[in-house]
Amino acid sequence: MLILDLWFFAIAGPAVLFAGVSKGGFGSGAAFASASVLALVVDPGLALGVMLPLLMLIDVASLRPYWGRWHLREALLIIAGGLPGVALGAALYRVASPDLLRLLIGLVSVGFVVWQISLRRGWLRIGARKMPDGAGLVAGLAVGFTSFVSHAGGPPAAVFLLSRGLGKTGYQATSVLIFWAINIAKFIPYAFLGMFTLETAQANLLLAPFALAGAWLGVRAHNLVPERAFFALTYVLLTVTGFKLIWDGLT
């Protein structure tokens, strides 16, 4: 049950604002931290159900500023692979317990941080060689699946997009287009799985201003705020929440 009290909004408001800033200006990679944070205080399925309409609202708000600046071929490859990935995620969700979802979201959260540290330390080298089109379809499958179970499709999308040599704004615009399409594809199975309720709809209405404000700030921060400072906070947040969710899922 989702209780819309002061404690919920004290957690959810900043989390949704954070998601808007990330999706509006920094390639969506950290946006799923909001679902990880919400899963600390409500059932993971409800956390995902609360966030999806808000993420879709952020997508719409971010489309216009980046309109036509995306790389369509790369976007279509990931979207094509992402649709069966969404179906796979829906199939898993039908047999998954809340504890398994907590564990999955926690593992993805911590894995994302490890992946980012590996890139910065040079343990992984992404972008040294252009990945073929087929890799985009495989990346899309991972994007669709991880996006369905935890709104965490950013990392696998980034692996492919960065290898294709996209510039900062082209990368951001392409990410916006990809997740606009993937999130639309997720809406119907989320509805059939009962992840939307009257309480989640009420929460969406009350949290919509945070989503729009975050998107507005993200677009304007795209060329102003150092990504390193923004993502440093993200990694700390994801590490703490990720390990907490793993602990809750296992115990």
C-alpha cells in the first residue's frame, strides 16, 4: 500500500527532481536512482509504478530542447532491441517476488557504480572502437529489460552510444529519444501488471511539478554544470541505496 504522507514526499520530491535533472541534461544514466530511493520506503512494484508516468513526463519536456539533434540510426537500433527486452522484463516480473525485485534493483544500482568507476580508472575502455549495428540490438535488449525491472536502461545504452563517437549534445538527444520510446512501450504491461493504482496516480499529480522543474534545470545545466560533480553524488547515493536494497532482498 502506498501511503502519501509527509515522509513519502520528503523522499519522493527530491528523488523525482533528481531524475528530471539527470534525464534533462545528463543522458538518463542516473535517473533510475529515484526508483532505488523510493524502493526503500514503498513496495518496489509501486516505486516503479510511481516513477514511470513521471519519467514519461520528463521525456516529453526534454524532447523539444533536443529536437532533431539526435542520431536516428543509433536510436532506432536500441529501440528495436529494446522492445523484446521490455517483453522479457514483463515475463520476469510476473514470477518475481518483491524481495527479488529489491535484489535486482540493488544489484543494478551497485553494478552501475562499479561500471562507472571502471571507466574512470581505465579498467574498461568504451569508445575506442566503434561497435557494429548488431551490438546496438543487443544493447537494446539489455536496455529494455533493465529499464522494465528498475528504470535502469541508461548504462547499457551508454556502452553502445559512447562507442559510436557521439558528441555530448548528440548523445543526450539520442538518449532522450530512446527512453521516450522505451517508456511508452513499458506503460501498457505496467498497467496490466497492476503497477498503477489510485494512490500512484495521486502521487504522480503531486510530484509532476518536481519532474518538470528537474527537466527544466537539467536542460539548462547541460552546458553549465560539471558532470563529475553531479555524478559523484549519484554514485554515493546509488551505492548506499543499492546495498540497502540487496540487504533487504536477501533478509
